[in-house]
Amino acid sequence: MAPEMEHRLIGGKGGGTLRQGLEKGSQTMKPQFVLLAAVGTLALAACQPDTPVQSATAAEPQPSRAELAQTDADGVPMLVGAVCGSCHAVTPGTLSPLPQAPTFPEIANRDGLTRETLTAYLRDAHNYPDIMDVGLTDADVALVTDYMLSLKDPDYRRPPS
């Protein structure tokens, strides 16, 4: 910076330039800064737990495919409840957690729905929103399809909107 462009310190002793004041201040503050940095580092270290924290997913084993095929008290396969139940109502007479997601009974009782059409729909991730692309295996698709088709009811009446 050219000397004519340097600003004068305002209210400082000696009336030096800003650069001179900063250089002088940095020389006198170095020991204080080092002490502050050391105290801050020790304080942060004291806040850390003695043992490393494990994430919940690392501590809990993932269920096996056989466990996911087991049903709950309502007869819903664990896979369906875990994967589909966060958006869809998977049991008759319940509301979907995600209001725009149709219930499983609504889907199962649509005109023209067959095992083939439902299987094709579940296998092809391009048919549905990205949020539903959960990576179902062929065995998962068969399990979901079997459960959904079990909800077909000749007396089904769609609830009013």
C-alpha cells in the first residue's frame, strides 16, 4: 500500500499508520493469543467424552431377511412396516403418515391391479417418486406384493376424501 493511502489510527497513541498499529499490536498480543489458544484447546478437550460415542446404527445389528419377513401382531410383514409404513398406512382402517400417500388397502383395491402389474410397478423405480426408491430386492417385491394382494376385499369402499 502506498504511504499516502495509509490511514491514520484514530484515537491511538503515537498517531502512526494503521499498518504500524497492527504490527505493534500483534507483537504485544502474541503471548496473550498463545495463552488464549492453549486455554481454549484445553477447555474443548475437557468437553470430550472419555470413550468414543458409537452411532445408534453401528450399535444395533441390522435385521436379517428372515426377520423382515416375520409379521407383527397385525399380520404386517416387518419389511412392509419398516420400509413402506413411514409413508403409507399399511393396515386397513388407518391413515397414512404422509397424507398424499395412498393407503395399502386403497392401492390393493384399485381396478385392474394384479400380481403382475403390482410386481412390475414395484420393480421399476421409474414408475414412482424418488422417495419410494428404497432398493427392493426381488424377494422384497414378492413379500410386499403378497401382503398388498392379501388386502383385496370385494366389499372395499374407498373412504371419502
